[in-house]
Amino acid sequence: MTCERAHPPLEEPERPVLRRTLLLMGAMPLAVQFKPLLAQIKKVPPATIAAHLAGRLAGTPNGDFQLIGYVTYVEGLGGNLFAGAPSEQTALISFRTDPFRFNVIPNGTALQVSRQIVPGGPPSQTRIYYNPAPARDFTKPETFSTGQQIGVLQARSFQGILVPSQMFSIAGSMDVTSTNDLVLGGVSVNLNILSSVITITFAGVPPSAAEFAAATSVSIPLSGTIVVGDPQAIPRAGR
């Protein structure tokens, strides 16, 4: 009595073809065998500058202020951040903070300043937006909060120094509390490439004390940087 195979063996001419195909696939890099649909930016290492910013400190003397601006550079993206000649009007990614006030302490000819939450308000947050057809205007802060929201940052504390007519500088840490995916130039982008904690620094030249006191509104040009923090070294803010 003989038993027939349920699945007959491959014909001999087919075996070399199959063997060669398997050998070739084994020799190919995994990235070639299973090519991703989109490239992704690598996570930025701690203590590295991850982004450059440009913006304004806008508000009224002795009143509420906000930071508005746009992103000029992101590690891994280069200059792919504008819909035309670089300016606030063509910036694809913008940011806008909640209103806040300053605590001011005289320090010689300078003023020590720190962020203060508006009385009765929630902890200060910064929201980041992507707009493929931007039309931003520093005289209209609301234009910096249009488009797709791609992230929310919550401030811990900010402190700096202001010397009328000479310099303004302020720095602080923020928690990355919310992120959304974004496809930009064929690359998948998400704020989780930074860290759960970042440090932001802004610097600019303020008006003179007389100009500041006489103004009904101020708009101080600022340049900024984002530095990646070490999430293992800093516990998340509890407020």
C-alpha cells in the first residue's frame, strides 16, 4: 500500500528559482524589503538645539502680553518651512501663547522680569499650528493661531532681564502636553521628536522706558531657540 502526497513537491526547474529568490531577499536590507510610506525625523538628542523661532512680544504697557511667532528651522527639516520667500506671512508653522503678565523687580538699571499667570486664568499654554496657506500678520495676533493645531506646550516658569533700549531676554522650561502628526514635504513630523520637556529662550531689543510708558501697545521683535530637555532628569509639572 502506498500513500500519495497531498501536495506534490515542486518541479525541479522551480526549486533553483525559489532558492535564488529567498537568498536575494535575505541579502536585501530590511528597509528595502519593507520600505515605509513616509520618512520620519529622528528624535532629537537631549541638550540639542531642535528649532529656531522668530516672533514678537506683543501687548499693552501694564497689561496682558502674549508671544506670537513662527518656526524658521527644525532639526531634520531644514528650510522646508515657508510657502514662499521666508517671512511671517509665509511661515507654515506658527505659535501663540495664552495672555500673561510680568512680575517686575528693579535691578540697577535693568528690570528682572518673570511670567505671571493672568489672575483667575489657567496655567499658561502655547499652541502650535500648521497652515499650508499662511497669511500671518504681527499686527493681528489671531493670524498666528490659524490652521491645524499640531501641539500644545505648558509653561513651567519663565524669567529674564529687560534693559530699556538695550536688551530683553527671557527663558523657561515647558512640558509638551499634546501632539498631532503632520506630513510636511513627504516627511512625517510630530513634536514627540523633541522630548516631554523643552527649554525655550527669547531675546530682543525693547523700546526706551519713555517710549514704553507712552505707548498704547508694544511689539518687541524677538529671536528664539528650543533646546531639548532630558525627560528622565525633570519630573513633569503638576500644574
